[in-house]
Amino acid sequence: MVRIKICGVTTPEAARQAADAGADAVGLNFYPQSPRYVPPARAAALVRALPAFTAPVGVFVGTPMRQACAIAYQLGLRALQTYDDTPPSEDPFPFAHVPAFRVKDESDLARVVEFVKAATASGRAPSAVLVDSHVAGAMGGTGHRAPWELLAGWNPGAPLVLAGGLTPDNVAEAIARVRPWGVDVASGVESAPGVKDADKVARFVKNVRSAEIALFAQSAPPFPL
């Protein structure tokens, strides 16, 4: 099963719509420079809008792990998505840690593998890694596609979440080519930055599930006669 995260929700209504469409997780962006920024004081209303089995994920850029964990504890988040160059010096448990990386070439892939190895050696293995496209001066949500050709068949040493330029129209192809553990979308299901389009969200989730069925049909052994 491919996990689905709808990132950058900014209202309780958008959070609930994503959950009702079938998303496994929603992302709350705590990076003040993002058009999808949600202040922690306002984020509680978004978390309250979620049903029991949809996971709220906090997105942090350059925030010390202890501070990120404190915010997660106060809001009842399930996971932390971080943009940092080095493995955490403090244990993020009990929160799942998903470090995010902007990738443009093979040297960036090697950097991700080294990050995972170092974090694992320190007893803080990430729950997954997120790979996004590399756009100078931007920390995700740009709408630019990640390098699928590099990611196909690649094993970072942790479950792979694919982000970067995904839309309802291309997510099935992305899943077929990359075979990620999860997919993450922000701008690809919006009518404007930070404004989620409920129809696009629903189509995105539907097309992910259809892609799963197609992959299963390809890999399933033939039924014996």
C-alpha cells in the first residue's frame, strides 16, 4: 500500500477534506517563509478536525529537535518532517522522524544514504526519508518534479516518500516508475498557494489507489488453470 500525505493544509476544512478523501496523513507547515505556514497556536484546530486514524505531521525547517518535539507533544502530532543536513543529536521518539532531502543528482542520493547510515548507527534511524526536487532557495512545495530516473530502483536504507511536482495527472506514472513507499503532495492539489482544491485532492488519492491495483496486477502470479 502506498501511503499518501497531503502537505501544507492551512484550514480545518482542508484537513478534514484530505482525510475524508482517504489520505493517510496531512502535513502542517511550521516554516514561516512558506506560503503554507500555520502558526503552532492555530494548528490545534487543524489537528482537532482530523479523524482518529489520519496522522498529523509537522514540517520543520532548521528547528532544533527538542523544540520540534515540544510542539509535536503540545499538538498531538504523529511525526516530524525535517529539513536538516545532519542526523538529529537528540532522539525524536516517540515521534516518527522523516528527514527530507532536495535531490538533483547522484551525489545528493549518496548524501541521503550517508545520513541514514549515520542516524541508524546513533540509534535514531529515520522512519522514512522524503525526496523532493531541488530548487534553489526553496524548501519544497515548488511544483518542480523530482528526478524519477535517478530514484527508480534506488534504496536509501529507509522507506522512500516521493515528493516534488506530483499531481493527480502524473502520480500513477510516478508510482509505476519509482515504486515509493509513500507519496507527498502540496502544490499539485491546490488552486492557489496554501489553498487546497478538494476535487484535486480526491482525484490524487483515487489515482494513487488505481496505480496500486495496476502494480499488484503486474506482480501477481498467474492463476493456475
